[in-house]
Amino acid sequence: MPRTRTSAAAPAPADALGAARARLPFVAAGETLPLPLRGRALLREPLFNKDAAFTVEEREAFGLHGLLPARVATLADQVRLEMAHLERKEDELERYIGLAALQDRNETLFHRVLLENLEALLPIVYTPVVGRACQEYSRILRRYRGLWLGPGDAERLPERLRNAGAGEVRLIVVTDNERILGLGDQGAGGMGIPIGKLALYSAAAGIHPALTLPISLDVGTDNAQLLADPLYMGTRTPRLRGGAYDAFVERFVAAVLEVHPRAVLQWEDFKQHNALRLLDRYRGRLTSFNDDVQGTAAVVVASLLAALRLTGQQLAEQRLVLLGAGAAGIGIARLVRAALRAEGASAEVAARAVVALDSKGLIHAGRPGLEEDKREFALPAEALRALGLSEPERHDLAAVVRHVRPTALIGTSAQRGAFSEPVVREMARHVERPLILPLSNPTSCSEAEPADLVRWTGGRALVATGSPFAPVRHEGTLHVPGQANNVFVFPGVGLGAIVAGARELTDAMFLAAARAVAAGVSAERLRQGALFPPVSALRAVSRAVALAVARETTSGTGRDEELVAAVDAAMWTPEYARYVPA
């Protein structure tokens, strides 16, 4: 039986405030919440604060008269006012700081503002502005959020997890800060990523913020600029490496399993080798996934499936060239092969469907010094010969595109401008509707800009990008580049796993998520070349993804109407609860 929000509640803590915090995510419409806070103490608690929306009765009951202006505001009034505050700020980083301040003051209002203005605020709360926020984090930090865990905490990690507050945590996003977007090691500043991801979980999938926990594994930094900054807030040592790093992560996982055994954990922005190692090591022991690996892969597969609705081709007919063989590239290669096998393609067809390059050129089995985690999709010698690529040569992107004639060109390289005009024009010579995905973000790292891709292909390219770009008009036709944003996948995956009580997140679940995202693209969007739904549809897409993942998890063991009801019951809408004195 799937677990609803009510059945997922943890035992109430002994103290009244802890009981209120634990109960808050499960308060249904029309119910009241006993609250032991009064006066300014209540206004200082972001989970419970309503600002001017406290009713006259609540102001009397909780000693708030005189501490607030006379007018009782509605939630809608407050949303309009907060958007007006943001519109007065001309700098995007200042908007980020303003939203963070709102989140630290009034969580319900913050999430309602975000939910009602997703298209406008997604680029601020997450990429691209969050990248700048991570770079400036020690200088813009106003109030501490989440958990910061370092090697000095190793012996007391369960205690540190309990310090986060009362109630059961169902969703954790954790980073070790080493590969923040395309910006690299940001040290303690990487905390901006888990905070932003969890805000999107709440807005898109309705997971109550009281059930979530952002965590930074502050294991030092190799960023010399940060180490020299007198205002840097993190651990001022070189990064922990090797066996000591692995031992610390092992203790962390054990602590999570002890304190929050039903939590779904998302590994976020770990560098390639650690990302893949930790995912493969712990995915069967801890309900966990890596969004950079599996979420990105699901987004790419979703774009392929949506594009096939336009071209009328089969997945087995596609040839993919990947520029970038880090965690994201490896994840894409793995899931595309899994998708091909699921559709009945032979192992040989699946293996040859993806050709990848890294900073050293084409990845093939005979390349000296090839890293172990790239061997699984290295082209064998016979495949090289079949493509007309002689093994001893170092092939660049242009040569690979010329020989492979890909139907899809995918970039996860963080190399600005890597999809050059000659490369794109060569690809377009052989493909009627070339699919081109410059996925690296923030915008400064994108492999190409949609306007150029549309122009170089005579308006034939289907384009999706990692960062948001404006529509492009070419010869009188409007082309809408879809944003291949993982936000279409990870919130629904997390919600579906929580509701269905998944013990492991499998490739089949991410394929189910990809199919749900592709199915959510309207015919009109496809006619405009957009391969993803609009961000304004994110809540509906997340619900569809959650249902797909939950159905895959339960494999028909329960009634579907019960599963639908459980997902709907788990999706919190940001509204104020009614309070009575405890």
C-alpha cells in the first residue's frame, strides 16, 4: 500500500514545539495546529510565521496585537507585494538574496510566491543565478540553513543530524561542493545548490519543506581563491581525499540510515569519479540517486522521445554524439542504452548508438590511459573501422560528426561555443531535423546559443538547452528552445519514491520518468520546436512523473486509484494552517 502524507508522519517528539514542527506537514485543510509559541518568538519561526496574514483571532490568542500593522493581509496580497519587492531590484543576485530572506522569514509565503511565478523565478532560485550566488555565498549569507558536516563531526554524525530539528526527514539533498554546475569547486558556497533544489521539490512536487534537509559535506576546498579569502565561511583546508574521504561518507550514510531510515537522498554536484562511485556503492543500500547522472540522463531521453514524435522515427535509428564524458555524459550513455534495450534493440545496436568524446578526443577501447568509468561505453576497434575512424588517431568533434553523421548532438562539456558553425553545418548536411542539446550551465558555459543553431541549420534544428534562452525568430517562424532542465524529472522522482516507499531507484524508474515528461509536451509546443513542457506546467509534469515512478515501484501490486490518491494527498499546496494555543 502506498504511504500517504498522514501515514508517513513520525512519532511526535516530547516537547510541544517539536510536536508542532513534526505535525505541520500533515495538517489537512480545515484542521487546526496547536502551537506553543507567542509574540515575537512566533514571528521569528519561518515555518509558522504568517506575517500580516495572522487573523484577528490568532493575534489575540498569540499575543501579536501591536507587533503587526492593523490590516490583515491575504496570502494573495502578500504574493503580489513580494513580487513587487523583487521587481524593484535591478540585479539578479539581489533578487536571489531577497528571495532567500523571504524564505528565512516566512516559508509558506516563499513557496507560494515561487509556485505562482515559476517561469520568472526558476532562473533566480536555480540556474543560472544560483551559480553566481554559490560563488559569492560567504559574502551574501544572512541566515544559516541546513546542515554543514565536516570531518570533525565524523564521530557524532547521528547527533548532528538530530540537531536539524524534530520530525522525520523524508528527503535529503547533499553535496560535497566539488563540481557546482560548470563552475567547479565552490567549497562551502555549494550549499546554495541543495537549498535551491529542495525549494523546487516543494514548489514542483509539493514536498513540505519541513520534511526536507539540505546538507553540505564540507570536506575542505582546493579553490585557492576561497582559501585566501578572509571572509570564507567553510573549512579552510585542502579537500579530503582517498580513504579518509570514503570513510567519512560511509559514516554519513550510516548516520542517515540510523536517524532518517525512510529518507530519499539525492547526491548533488559531486565530481565525476566520486559521483559514479558513490552512486553505484550506495544505491542498493540507501534509497538514493544522483541527479547529475540519472536526472540529466532522463531529461535527455525525454527530449529524444519528444523529438521522435515529430520525426516519426524509432529510437533504434538514432545516432548520438556526446561531447563531455563526465558524470552527466556517462549517465546519458547508460540510460540511452537501457532505453534501447527496453525497446528490444540488441546489445550491439545499443552499444554503438552512443559515441562520446572527452577533453582528450574520441573515447575508444584502444586509447591509452582510458579511465575505468569510461570503458563501459568506449567504442571497440571494429566499431571504429565501421565508422571509418582509424584507431590510432585523436579525433576531434568535427571529425566524429563527419564520420558518425549523428541525429543528436549533446553537450555536457562546460565548453562555451564548442558546437561551432562548421560542426553544426556538417551535422545538418546529413539529418533533416538535427537534435542539438547544449546542456552545460550556467549560460556562460553553454556549448552554443539557440539563435546560432537555428540559423546554421536553416531553421531545421530542434534545440533544447540547459539554461533558459529566449525564443528565436527565423525567416518569419518562431522557434522555442525547450529548457532541458532536470527540474522536470527530480521532483517527481523524489515524490514517487517517497509515496511508494521505494527501496532502490532503478533505470526503469528513470525511463518511466522520461516517458512521462515527453508525453507532457503538447502538439503546439512540438510544432514550435520545443521538446519540453513550459515551466508553468511543472506542477502537473511532476505529478505525472511521480505517478509513473510510483507505478514502476509498485509494479501493479496495488490499485491504481489508491496510488493516484496517495500522490495527490502527498502534494502540499503552500497555504497557511490555522493555529490554536497549545
